[in-house]
Amino acid sequence: LRHSSRQYPAGCGDLAPAKWAMGESGRPRTAFVSGCYDILHAGHVQFFTEARALADRLVVSFASAEVLMAHKQRRPSIPDDHKKALILALRVVDEVVVGQGRELGLDFKDDFLRIRPDLLVVTTDDKYGIIKRDLCDQVGASYIVLPKTPPLFTPTSTTEIVRNIRAPSVCPLRVDFAGGWLDVPRFAVPGAFIVNCAISPAVTLNEWPYELKSGLGGSAAWAMLNGANGVESELNLGVGWQDPAIVSEGGLCVWKSGDTPELEIKTDGKLLRGVMSLFWTGQQHHTPGAANDIRDYQAIAKAGRVARDAVWSNSLTLLADAVRLSYDLQLAEDMNRLPGDANCPVKLPVNPLAFKYCGGGHGGYAVYLFQSEDDRDRVCSDVQGFRPIEPSTRGCR
């Protein structure tokens, strides 16, 4: 035997290991496996190794590019001839064939009938067991189901590999001006809008120049940097889609309230250059924990419409009006007054145009708008907790 240390599954029945591998007649057994194997990884190698341990030869079949397009509506990650060469280079593989058949689940049928293997080996998640058993009956082959044994390290999958390849390396965070909460599907208001802006400096997995849990859409950016679907990730948390939408898109944007992101207008945010800052309140916040608080969604929608008009008219003054409306609504939710508010003990050297808590508020960062860059920079240099930010025209990349 080629592999003297093979392990044989319970499915071998009463046959001795040597007879299982060679057959009762002494004829070498051939095992056959099939799949897409689009991006080869250690999980595939583990399966090939276990299948090869059941026989003297292993034939691997993978679906051709044409079959993959017909059944999964996508191209393979690498050309068929490259994939064939990679799989054939594995020491446990004796032959590789490329499935050309169009019958779902049986693209390898012609090769299988030609080779007439002794075993068709699959894993427990095989979706086509019935038709594969029928195919085995045509040549007297055994249908063998193996458990999905993970490799000796953290397992992965083709889907996860592709996700990591597609993951951006840099993402902006965001500030929101009006319409917050109307991106949460259960709170959506028809005809309402959410207005927000991507900001710089950006973040990466290794560089995060902001406080955590701070209302800037960091959880969405983190999920996307790790290859996850940002919208799906946020909706699963019970919050809305605006964070992944704006950090993906970049710019100053107006979104339509609803179940999924729908962009109405995007600008470069030029009217915000030099006039925005963040203020760190000194405490983190937790948006999902505030999602079900009582609030006036019609009033939020009104502020969103004002902010939308501001973007269309490129008016900083009108945008400041919308931000003030949003701040008043946050005070109604019993949030603490921010510096610049006449009733806040912290005084600023110049009066900002407007300010509000970012995201769900009750802590985290607040966004401030100023009349000029000089005013913004003076406050940032003189008052602890303030820092300048700029609009980012670029989304995740």
C-alpha cells in the first residue's frame, strides 16, 4: 500500500484495511471525488487525503468554467488548466478530470462512467446523494460519506478566502447630520432622508485613530475591513444600514429612508472642508442598546428633509439648521448638553454654527460645524477633547 498509516472509517464495514484498499479480488481500488475546488485550501487537501486512504488511486473531478457559469453564474477564480495542475501536484491525487456535463450535481458523469471507479466519496453536506447513488449503481461503485474533518489548524472555506481577498484595507468613518434611526428598517419613514458624510483620517485594521464605541460607524468599518458584509452585519445587530453605506460610498450623501440603502445624491462635501470637528464626550456609547428608546420619528424626518435640502443647495447654513434640529431631539432623549450650548458649563472661545451627538448619542463623539477654518482650529487647539476632521470623498478601498 502507498500509505501504510491510513485510517479507515466505520463505513469500511467488516473488510480488513488491506482488502478495503485493494478489493476482495486483489484489484486496486479507485476512489473518485468531485467538486468545484475553486480556491484550493487545506480543507480540500484533508478531504482528498481521507478519500485516498480508502483506495489505491484517487481521481479528482472539478467543474469546468462553463459548468460553473451555468450553475453558479460566476467565473472560476483561476483558469481550469491552472486548477488542474495544482490539484494534480498533490501527492495523494493520481488523476484529475474536468467535468463538462450540464446535469446539476453530475457534471462528472461521463468521466465517472468511463473510469468506472470503485468508490464515490463525498462529505456529509453532499446535496446530490440520491442521484449519485443511482450513478454508482450503474457501475457497481460504493457511495461513501465521510465526515467533514477540519485540518489541524483553523479551518477555512473558498467563500471565506474570497471574502478576505475582497476586503478593503482602508475605510473612512462617518458623521451623521440628520435623519438618524430612519435607516433602521422598522423605523423607516416613507419620503424621509438620512444625511451623513464620510470623514478622514481613515482607519485600518492596524491604525484606528479614534475612540472605540464612539458613534462614528466603527463597527461597520471593522466588519468590512474583515471581509464581512457591512449592511448585513449592522442589521444583525438590530441597528441600521447607514454606516456601511456611507463608509463604502464616501462623500457627503443623502439616502432615502427604507429597508436597504438607496442613494439620492452624493457630493464631494466641499462645503464642509475646514469647518468640521469632533468632540469626545469622555464616555463610550452602545447604539444597539438605545435602538428601542422612545423618540419622535416624524421630527427626525423633518430634520432629515432640511439636511437633504442643504446638500442639494450646497448650503452650510441650512445644514447647520438641520443639525440644530437633530440636537434638540437628542436633548429630548435626555442626553447631556454639549459644549457650546448656553446651558453647558464648558464654554468655547468661539460660537459654533451647530453641533450634535454622533450616531445614537448618550456619549461617544459629537460633530461640530463652524463658520470658518480659523474658528474650528482655534477651538481644537484651545479646548481639550476637540479635534479637526475633514470630509472624505473616498469610501472603503
